[in-house]
Amino acid sequence: MHKMRHVAYAGCHLTAACPDCKFPGDDCPLICGACNHAYHLHCILKWVNSQTSTPLCPMCRREWQFKA
């Protein structure tokens, strides 16, 4: 079992690993949305591509936009 650790990237914070990641932060970049929610790149891309209409943030349901 992997220890959970706190990862920060560009002002966004994420704790733990998703099922696809072996180690949080290692070879798994974090991406922030305009709403400041952070996700692993492969996780949010999977989510955005699964949406049939305008993609929404999985946490706050605001329209998903990558943070500039």
C-alpha cells in the first residue's frame, strides 16, 4: 500500500493517487481547472472526453476550463 502524500502544482493541491497512478506526482502531471480543482492529466482528459455535452468539473460542476 502506498502512503498518501500531498502534491502541489502551480498553486493547485491534490492528495492521494488515482487507481491508474503508481505514485502520485510521478509521471502523472496535475492539471488545474479555472475553478482551482486539480486532477491528474489522464483522469481529467478521460472525464472530459466522456461528457456528451459541455464538460463540467467533477467536483463543483462548473464548466470545465483548463487554467491558463
